[in-house]
Amino acid sequence: MPDKKQDLIDQNLQDLNNDGVDRRGFLKCMAWAGTGLVWTMSGGVPVSRAFAKGYGKDAAKGGDFTFVQISDSHIGFNKPANPDVTATLQTAINKINAMPQKPDFIIHTGDLSQLSKPSEFDTLDQVLKGASAKQIHFVPGEHDMLSDNGEQFLQRYGKGTKGSGWYSFDQKGVHFVGLVNVANLKAGGMGSLGHEQLEWLEEDLKGRSASTPIVLFAHIPLWTIYPDWGWGTDDSEQALSYVKKFGSVTVLNGHIHQIMQKVEGKVSFHTAMSTAFPQPAPGTAPSAGPLKVPAEQLQQVLGITDVNYVVSGRSLAVVDSPLSS
Amino acid sequence: MTRKGIWVSGMAMPLVIGILLLAVSSRITANAQPAAAPMEITIDNFSFGPQTASVPVGTTVTWINRDDIPHTSVSTESVFKSKVLDTDEKFSYTFTKAGTYPYYCTIHPKMTGKIVVQ
């Protein structure tokens, strides 16, 4: 990256940090989505810097572990916005395999498939088999629950989970919770967790110490981004009320096929790019349909997110990087 | 029998069948006469168009998905339920009773519509 551009990014990021989390800073984050950002979450204060500068060095210093989030692979999609989603997923996996620090596991935040077809899940499995990280944790997107209420998804990716596929697990002191907000959606509404899952979540978090870093992940954003397009979860506020006591909460979502982030108190929210096709920024198009970009730009708007956990700082650094970098 | 005779009888048979078929099909047409003209609802840009459609009893409504993303058309009161409609796929339902039928896309529940049958 030319120095001039790098300086500009640094300047923007500095402004962003000074700004806190207002709309101006938020938009700047979006503007630089394609270049990749690192931000470290520490006590609710985000510290950002450009992906290209310094991240490799810090990673080499060695946080306790790293995991990668991929999202919205939509295997089976073949429209002009990306005629070969299997190839771009493969590129994402290659990128993960080339990471200097091998991730402990991968999280897939849903929309594995386009139409929940067995052949689409088969293709996904084939590609994911090549990932260096063997452990992959899934939550379903609405595209994975078509026709059969997600039965096939549960059989393939949700063994041992509760309800429509929610679960939690611990990794080196960090508590991870996979939530499902794409089941039994009500007419006119957005994403929904439902009473049963909320009760389970409250119970799941109850006994944990406030110093436990928490990572919540689900397909549809757990914060309201754009209600007109259904980009939010109707009962997410109740879910978030259960994490209030914790000092470090990271919320990872997909669904909107672009990076957005927000910090509210000690909770940092983050949405990932898709590995398949981009979607328009809220309200900038007649609908949320796939965004067609020139073929040579596609890999700049698809990507992966890796998250680096450093024990000493009790912080999680979230790094987005486009497939093209 | 002369060769001419064979030719005549050979032609007569299809002619008779043809007349019979014509009679049957015209009867079908006659029976269908009272039915209302079909109604088409286009799914485009994550919305149903027209969002509210008023139709006479007996109308067959056809939904057609023109988006690059799959949608469904499902009655909120479980009266009708389409399969998942991928691009250019259709679903039809004939409304035989008067009433208001709200429906939505179960994949994108912000998408709602209404059929008013009179």
C-alpha cells in the first residue's frame, strides 16, 4: 500500500478513535472496510489501526489464541453478483491456511448454502475439509433453514445443540455462545431469538464470573442496523441485558455482507463480509439484494475476519481482511 | 374394396376424433367461463407487487420471484404456503372464499402482502 494512502488511513482511524462511536466514525469505518482494520477491544474502548501496519508483528508476539470468522458463503448462488461462490470460499480458506498464527477454530455465522440443498452442503463440506483448522462451529442463516425448518442443518452441523441449534463452549478462558435468530420468523418482524433460547442464554451466562470474556455469535445482527431491510433482531435487547455484568463482550454477526461495527459500553458489535457477494450499504439501493461490482473488484468486498485473544490484556482484536489482500 | 375406399375411411377416423376433442375442449372452456381472470404478483426488490391485491372469488393468484434471492409466499393464517421460490419460480393458489388473506416471506419477514378476495 502506498505510504500516502496508509497515512490517510491512520489519520482516519485516529479520528475514529477520538470520535468514539458516533455516526461519523462509524461511516469512516465502513469507508475503509475494503482495506481491512485491526481493532483491539480493551475495557470497551476500541483502538484501531490499519490492517497492513503492524498486525503481523503483534500476532507473532503471541496472543493466547486466534480464531477466524467466515460468513455467508451461499454455496449454490450463481447469479451475476458472483457466478462462482465455491471458488471465493476456497480463496477464503486458502487465506486462513496462510495465516502466520494457526487459528484454533473457525466460526461460520450462517448462510452456508443458498437453498439448503444437500448438494450445496456437500460442496461446502468439501471446501471446508481443506481448512487447516479442523474445528468449525456453525450457526444457521435463514438460507440454511429453507423447506425443512433447519432439520438438515441440525443433522449436519448442529449435533448436540439445543433447540434450533444454539450452544455454548469454552476456549482457553473465553466463553463462546452460538445463537440462532433465523427460526420461526414472524410476519413484519426482523430476526428473532425466541423465549426458549433467551431463557437458556440467561441460565448459560448466570454462573460465570464478570471477568470472563464473552463472545456471542449469530447470523442476523444482534443490534438494529436497518429495520426497513430487517437488519436487526427483535428481541436482541433482552439477550444483551444478560451480558451487562461482563467486562468484555464481543458480538459477531453476518447476514449483511459488509463490515459494520459499533461499541456500546463494554459490548463491541461486528459484522463480517461475505465470502460470496456484497450487499449494498443500508438504504443506498432499492433493496438488500446482491450488489454487482466489476469482477476485478469482487475480492475486495469479500473477506474473512480473524480474532486474536490476548490473555494479559483481556482483549479481543478483530481483524477484517478482504480476499484480495 | 378399392384403394380409394381405404383412403376415405383412413381419413375419416382422425376427423371424428378431432371433432370429439373439439367438443370436449369447448365444454371445458364453457365451464371455466365464470372464473375470474388470473392475477400475478411480482416479487421484486424484496417486495410483493402489488402489495395489496383485490380479486373476485375464484381468482387464481400467481406469485413469481424476479429477485436473485429466494423468497416464499406464506399465509400468516396457514391458508396457503409456497415452497421456496428461487429466481423466476412461481407459486399459484386459487381463492375460493371471500376474505382478507395476509401473507409474508418466511425468509425475509419484513416482506408482507395482502390478498383481498371479494
